[in-house]
Amino acid sequence: MSAFSQLIASYERVFWGWFLLICGAVSFCGLLFAAVGSKLLPPSGNSLISAILNDRYYCLLVPLTPPILLIAVYFHWLCMKLFKHA
């Protein structure tokens, strides 16, 4: 590969890295707003804000995620140990 094509490939990796990082940050902020921030807003005439304000799914999803995550991490560790020592 030439130096120019390596430079282009490097810039492409940097672009996709920043792109995925920004998409993750925007998704996190949106979920945080839907779970916590929308409950602090007064009622409004906007239908989208009202739907998020009256939603119960995300405010229940946040506290239920850590126990399921711990179970998934434990089973991943257990499967890794069983595969490693088989």
C-alpha cells in the first residue's frame, strides 16, 4: 500500500470512530432525557414531549437493566471458564 492510501485508511478509521462515539453519546443523552429529564418538565402542547412525559417504559427500564447485566456478565464468565477448561 502506498503512503497516501494508508493515510486515507487512517482518516477513515478516525472518522468512523468519532461517528460511532457521537452516535453513542447522543443515544445515551436521549435515553437519559426520556428516563429522567422528561419527568421534570411541565406539561406542554407538544405531542412528542407529552408522549415521552407519560411513558412508563424507560423509567422502569433503567433500574431493571443492572441486575440483568450482572446475570449476563456472570453467564459470559462461566461459559468462558467452561470453554477454557474443557
